[in-house]
Amino acid sequence: MEQINNHYVKRGQKDYSLSFKLAVVHEVESGSIGNRAAMRKYGIQVHGTITEWCRRYGNFGTDKRSQSKVMQTAEQKIRELEEKLKHLKQHNQFLEIRLIKSEDKVSILDKLIDLDKEEYLIQVRKNFSPYQSNISAKKIKKR
């Protein structure tokens, strides 16, 4: 970041060198400065930029996530699995309700198609034969 007449100049993303990014990440991860303070100090425009740098170049983010999974107790794992089961049951109930509604819609549409056929003599359903037509059979024989 440059300072001109006691005013900071904000820089674009392309201006940051790898060494600058690593220095900011090291300073943030050491705890001597926070993300917001680093933004003000170095003229970084977006809060997520430093967070992304910490995720990419820092050690804290990956190590902390892996340690939190390992350090779970059996009770925590059970609680997590119970929450997941509860969520899956709710999702299953939602899908069952949608299935029932769709089956109802299908039966209503079938009744409407039958009604159209009887009342208005409209042929909506197509009659497909299980066999191919004779025309395609003759073309095959000619080849």
C-alpha cells in the first residue's frame, strides 16, 4: 500500500505480490493484528481477500479444521449424527408429501384425459403398437 500526502491509496487485487500476501497472512495468523486492522493498515478493500489468503497460504485454517474433527468426543459425534438423522427424517417426510401430491396430480390428469375422450371425443393418448411399422421393416430388407 502506498501513502501519498498522508492518504492511503487502495490497490487492486493484481497488485499484491505473493511475498506481500504471505507477510499479511503471517501477521494475521500470529495474532498481532486482526483481519479488519490488516485491511486498514495495508489498504485491502475486501474483508474476504485476507480470509482467502489465510485459507490458501496459511497453516491455521487447515490445521484447525482437521484437529477439530479428531478432537471430537464420542458424545459430540453421537449428537452430530442425531442432528443429521433428524434432518434426514424431515427431508424424507417432505419428499413423501411431495410424492403423494404428485400421485394425486397424476390421477386427476388421467381422469381429465378420460373425460375428454368420452365427452369431447378428443384422443389425447397415443396408441403405440409394440411392433415396428411395415415401412421400416421393408427398408431394412432392401439394405
